[in-house]
Amino acid sequence: MKSSLGAEPQFSTFATGGFFVMHVREREVAFAQEDLALYQTAVEGVVRVSLADKSYVSVSGDDRKGWLQGQATNDLRSFTPGSSTAFCFCKPTGQIIAPVTAWALGDRMVLALPTVCVPAALERFEQMVVMEDVEATLLAGEAVGVQGPEATAWLGERLALPSMDAAATELDGKPVLALRSNRTGLGGWDLVFPDGMAAKTRKWLDGLVLLEGRAREALRLEAGLPLWGADFGERTLPPELGPQFEARYVSYTKGCYTGQEVLMRIFSRGHTNRTWCGLVSPVALAVGAPLVTQSGQEVGTVTSVAFSPELGHVGAAMIRNGSNDPGSKLVCGETEVEVRRMPLM
């Protein structure tokens, strides 16, 4: 079989930790030993995760919950102190302005969103808050993710973690927000530190390896977590990101919010025109590569790629409905790939 590069793929394999790892020459490099070690540390233990692409907004005021209920795609009626949820801010056309993870504290809510989405989100507050007692403030400081099945135990030995999903706690007498999160599919916490604690934070986290590069991307795709700017953006409708995202971010039984009319119409119709799906391939895929049917009709584009120690070469793509049923076969270059529903694992 030829690869998408048009040449016979050549690889060597070695076994370690129960996994066979391929080294594909030319541009199809899969996992090196250090990638696999990092992947296994994340899956079995605890790792540090960069949140440099995320920003955190504090929403305060007596009317904050009611106002957000009229803007968010999800139902916030049960969003009480200590809990977390997720929603999107949308345009009137239903397209996403910002995907948001949110936590409720006693006196405020904290929203995490891609940094590039902050201007549009804050503009929504400026335009739509009229007489309500609502104030949105961009938090300064540094945020760090601690992820993995042992994340809670590791952190619990070092600071007071909440029994629920969110709390303001302390580290060396300084306030720290502890926010339960899932950045990798393995669970863990976002920690938001105030300004002036960067050096102390780095020292405190010393010893935790940084999950990055190929290992992090493999876990992200295995968990079916779409990435803003790669897999979706401001022209994407929430249900286009698949059942897992839709169930977490959208309620179809709540009251009115910006974009609801379009999303309810899609829900009533039963589907969108395209859906974000997973791919499994015998060779490495390339971001931007077109996906075509056996008859040559282009039906999608690859948006993300990775190498999974469990599944081999994987990817993600926006694929036209009718051609994206799980198990369907599409062609990428000269390679036949299999469509999978997200999450891949």
C-alpha cells in the first residue's frame, strides 16, 4: 500500500510497555520512545498541561446567572456554587462565538475560553448587559492544568481541593482557584494563580512532566476533544461537533438564548449538513487533506492528526453527513481510511 506521500511507507517497530511503536521514515514520524513514556505517564499517573491558549473571565453581580441563562446554549438553572458546566456563546445565526467551560463559586462564576475568543465574548457582555447587575472581568495571573487519574491525589497532598468541582483555596497564603476540568480525557484540574506567583508556581509544580506535542494530541483525539482554530471556529454550529460535544454544551429544553431559533430548527430537522468525526488510517494523514468517496466526491477535510499507541494513525475531520457513518470508508490521497464516531476511545 502506498502512503499519502506517494511512496511505500517504511517503518521499524519496537515494543515497550505493551505497545508497538512505529517509526515511519520521511515525514511520517509516529511516536518516539519519549512520546510513549509521556503518554503512559499521563494515562497512568499525573502530568502538567499548558493552558497558555486559555483565558479566564470572572462574572459577578446579582443578575449574573439570569443574564447568562439568556446567552448560553446550556441550561444554567442547576448551575449552583461548586458545580461546573459547559456552553457556547453563539451568534444569532447559531454559529459559535466562544466555547466555554464554567464553574460556579459563591460570589461569582469563572469562565474558561480560548484566548482568541475573549474579545468577542467580552463584546457580548458590553452589548447585552443593559440594566442588569453583571460585571465581566478578565483574570490576570497564570493558569496551569494538572491532569491524569492521579491528579486529584497529587494535588490533595499539597492544597485543599473542593469536594465538588470548584472552590477558591490557598497556596502559601495566596488565593488559588481550583477548577475541576478534563483537558485530556483523563480528568484533572485547572489551577488559576494570581499575578506575581509565576516563579512560585513553577517551583511548586517541579517534578510534574509537561504533557505536550504528539502525546497530548494523541490523547485529545482519543478523547474526542475538538480544538478551536483547528477543528472548529466561528463558522461552526455546536451540533456539527458531534453527539458528545452537543450533549455537553447544548440544551434543547431551556428557554430563549441568542442563536436558539437556528439550533432548535436543526434539532427538529434531526441533523446538520456535516459532523466532526474521527479517522483511523494505516498511514499518517495530513491536516488539510481532502477526503473523498470511492466515486471521487469530496466530502470532508482533515482537521487534526496524531498517532495513537492504541489505534495507530488517527485524525479528525469535518465530513458531510451521508458519508460519515461509523465504519464508512473514505479515501485520503491514495489511502483508504475508516470513519469513527468521536470519541475514538
